[in-house]
Amino acid sequence: METKLLKANEESIKLACELIKQGEVVGVPTETVYGLAGDCNNSDAIKKIFLAKGRPQDNPLIVHISNMNMLNNLVSNVPTDAKILAEKFWPGPLTIIMPKGKNICDETCAGLDSVGIRMPLNRVAREIIEKSGIPFSAPSANISGKPSPTCAQDVYNDMKGKIPLIIDDGTSDAGIESTVISVLNEKPIILRPGIITKEMIELALGKEVLIAKEVTAGVENDSKVLSPGMKYKHYSPNAEVIILNGEIDKFINYVKNNKKEKTAVLCYDGEEELFDIPAISYGKKDDDYSQAHNLFSSLRKLDEMGVTLVFARCPKTSGVSLAVYNRLIRSAGFKVINI
């Protein structure tokens, strides 16, 4: 099919609403990354999302709403912790896993009895939901397993000919997907880290929040997961990625002794000149927000360079950096070398 790439305005938003009402899939901006939006209660629309992405169908989708009234029937009840977190962080990059309601198709939830809900901060995304009257499911708008798109052109590169429309609203602010937290049990647990950190959530709830072990480790293929981004290798460029955990001098020495033809480095700002091979920065060393904002676009640049091996600097595992680490180890297939 023809794929239109249109700037966000009244006319393109109206067209997006019409297409979603018709059961089509639209590439939409959010403050995290661009998503593929389809009616969360239309099985055919959800199947089109999975088909466009090449996504495994046991990987649940997140439902996006524009107001709290839309929770009716999407969830069977709103736990107290969910109410507190929604009041504090919505609209924003936080997905809350709650008990599934009756007004949502099984395909969206991958057959689970729970569903992830969030209210996006991006005005275009909310306007599409509000004007269409349809809460939409929206995974990242990339080919499954590849780096998520943070601009409309990235979506177009992956989805040309697969969807009818992409709305361009500039570069995503956060650059990584939303934090996902389950409030199904007494102790909330973060299933996917993001810009909303464990510390922020604990402060809001006034109690301990757990982090799922799968955040920094793999998941067995036959295991059920409650959140996207947990089960499969994700965010990967075409090149093999190896994370090197150590100081810069040891990093330089390791790269020098182990580089091959078409090798590149993923490093911090200002370190590019330290290498005699191509080097791409993914943010400032002590600025985890800049790392989050730039990571996916930097991984896509590696594909443009045609490299086959990438050595990556290892981020911290606290605060927002935990989210960066979570994405990077998945892009590397969990290959981390301590040097």
C-alpha cells in the first residue's frame, strides 16, 4: 500500500482518526518513541500491528488512553497503587499493569488476564485518541527486534508499504519506551525500566518497589511475560554488539586488540577521537537522560554505516541509566564482557 508521511496538523490528525476507526494501523508520535496505533478492541487491527512489525503474538501490547474515564471496561478494577501512580505520573511515560476488563480483545493482551495502560504526554497522540474516541494499542513502530524509532523517518524506513499513514511530530523527547510497572500484587514490580525511575515511584507510593530479574537478564522462550520488551532480543542493529564494562583506557586497549574489519565503537560524547575506527556517541557519560534520548538513533546510525561488529561502553545500572542498560544488553543479546 501507499504510505503517507504527513506533518502533524488538524488535517493529518483527522485522517489518522478516520483510519483507526476503520480498523487500520497508523504510525503516531509519543513522548517515548513512535508507535503503531490500532483500535485495542479490534482483533483485525491488532493482527495488522503484529503483521507489520513481524512481532511474536505472545508479546502483549500497551493500551493508550487520553482520560481516566477510558479505564472503564479496559480494566476490571483500578488498584489503589495504580490510582496514586496515575495521579502523579499521567500523562507521561509510565505504563501500569492492571487486571484486564471486558472491553479489550485477547490479541492485545496476548491471552493474559492483565493489560498495560498508559496516558501519553504527547499532545498529538492524546488528540488522536480523544477525537477518535478509541483507546489504541501501540507498540513501537519498528520491525520487531530492531531499534525503536524516535523520528517519523525511522518509522517510514521500517513501515513503508505496510501501513497507510505516519504522523510526523518531530523527534521523541524521551527516546526510550515507557516504564512498565505491575500493581497486580501487594508489592509493585517494575517489568521494564524507563524515564520514570524506581526511586520516583517509591517516593510516590511510600513503599518499596521491586525490579524484575528479567530487567537485566533473559527470559526463557516458553515463559509468559506481562510486559513488552522482556522476552525477546530487542533493539538490535544488524551488527553484533558487545558491551565492554570497564574504564576507558581498558576499553580502548580491548578494542585495539580485538577489532575486525568493519568494527565500530558506541561511546560517550567526547570519546570519539580516542579511536582509530568509526565511533558513534550515544550521549554524555554523566547524563543518563541524554543517553536515553540518543541510544536508539545511535544504534540506527550503526546500520547506516554498514559495520558488522560494535563494542559499546557500558552505562550505569541505576536511575534512568538502568533503562539504558536494559535496552543495550538486549541489543547485544546479553553479551557483556568485564574488562
